[in-house]
Amino acid sequence: MSKLKDKVAVITGANSGIGLASAKLFLKEGAKVVLSGRRAEALAEASKDLEGDFITVIADVSKDEDNKRLIQESVARYGKIDILFLNAGIAPVSPTSGITAEHYHQIFDINVKGPILTVTEALPHLNDGGTILFTNSIVHQKGFEGLAVYGASKGALRAYSRVLTNEVKSRGIRVNSIAPGPIYTPLYDKMGLSQDVVEEMGKGFAAANPLGRFGTPDEIANTALFLASDDASYINGVEIEVDGGFSQI
Ligand code: NAD
């Protein structure tokens, strides 16, 4: 199979969860992949199992100079970029009464500023007819307790992606977002919650979901592949919920 033969893909947050599953699938489909993450050990560990033409770039999406370097190193290795997949994100929890400036800046720097400035850096190096993908979330469609700033960050990204879609239309660049529902990834261990709370939350999410379960990173990667490939050649500006129907009921 080679739905992405010789396409150059840059993926942020590629050492774990959805980003890693997507990197593996893109490589299998013939893409040349730049895997980016901020943790050197995680990136080294993740790349052990990978086969194909890839490089890794250590970059923190909250740092402007790192976003610039990510694109520079990608272009230096592979030339122009065809697929820019802005996937890195965090989801720390806080009740609205406890939101601090630090909580706000941490989430917005990584989930909003990072992808926006990476796009700015990448645009001159994106091939016309290329594609930009965001991993967004269904959180901005529902009022999950404790996820106010996270939800706001993903809502902001959705608004941004609509304008971007309009501004890159003359170059034939498609811009789409994936809105995962609850997906089994290490994200939940990083939310600052105890294991018991995470397990209870997981049961609640599964019970409220029409398909009665969490999704898998591979199910999101399959959607990313579809949106990045010519199979989705007339799909532009959308956000696709991949959530078992959670957001629809
Ligand atoms: P994950 O924790 O496995 O992956 C997140 C990735 O982002 C990791 O590779 C991490 O290293 C990277 N990252 C975090 N901060 C970074 C930074 N400052 N610079 C560079 N990389 C950074 O979790 P995941 O579930 O695979 O998350 C991927 C995306 O999916 C996120 O944007 C998240 O908001 C979104 N999402 C996840 C779920 C879910 O249920 N897992 C649901 C909806 C949306």
C-alpha cells in the first residue's frame, strides 16, 4: 500500500499515542516522516520500532525557536513538505475556580501558539496542493468539567483553522482537523489526576459513548491517513469527530 508514496510529512507529538500511531502508518504508506517531540528518550524509544525513511527532531512546540528549527531541519533533510500534522497537545485538569495564569499559559502555549506558529514557519515550505491537519478534540463541543482551558484551546484552534483554510485556498492546500473522543493514550496519565479518578473517568466516558468504549490511536491514525491522502481530495475545512458518536448524542 502506498497512499502517501514519497510525500513528506511532519508530525508533532510523534513519540506517543496518536502521533506515533500516525507516524507508523504514514511510513507504512510510503511517506518520508519527520517525527517531532520534546523528550529525547521518548523519541529514541519510539523510533526503535519504526521502519522506513524518517528522522526525529527534538522540539518543544511552546518554544518559538524550536518550531522554526523543526521546519528548518525538515526542509534540510527532505525538501518541501506535503503534510503538516499539528498533533502535540496536553490536557491538564483544573476546576474553573482554580484556574491560574500558569495553567492557562501552559495549555495555550502548547495547544494553540505552538501549532499556529509552526504553520507560520511551514507555509513557505509547503507544497501547493499539500495538506495541514490538526488534532483537535470534541471537548470544545461539550462541557466536560475540569477541562475549561483545554476546551477553550481546542475551540481557538478550530476557529484558527477556518481562517487558515480560507487563506491558503489559492495554493490548493487543504486544512482539516480531527476531533478525537476518548482515546486510549498516555494523555490521561499526564492530566494530574490519581489513577482511581482516571479509571472512574474512563468508565464514565465509555458508558456515555454509543459504542461503549474508548477509541484506539490506530483509529485516529486511519482518519489522519484518509485526510492526508488523495482519498480526501475534496474534503477541506472540516473537523471530523472520531469519537464513537460521543459528541452526537
Ligand atoms: P499523548 O500524551 O500520548 O501524546 C501527546 C504528544 O504531544 C506526546 O508526544 C507529547 O510528547 C507531545 N507534547 C506535549 N507537549 C509538547 C510540547 N510542549 N512540545 C512538543 N511535544 C509535546 O496523548 P495523545 O492522546 O496522543 O494526544 C495527541 C493529541 O490528541 C493532543 O493534541 C490531544 O489534545 C488530542 N486528543 C487526545 C484525546 C485522547 O482521549 N487521548 C482526545 C481528544 C484529543
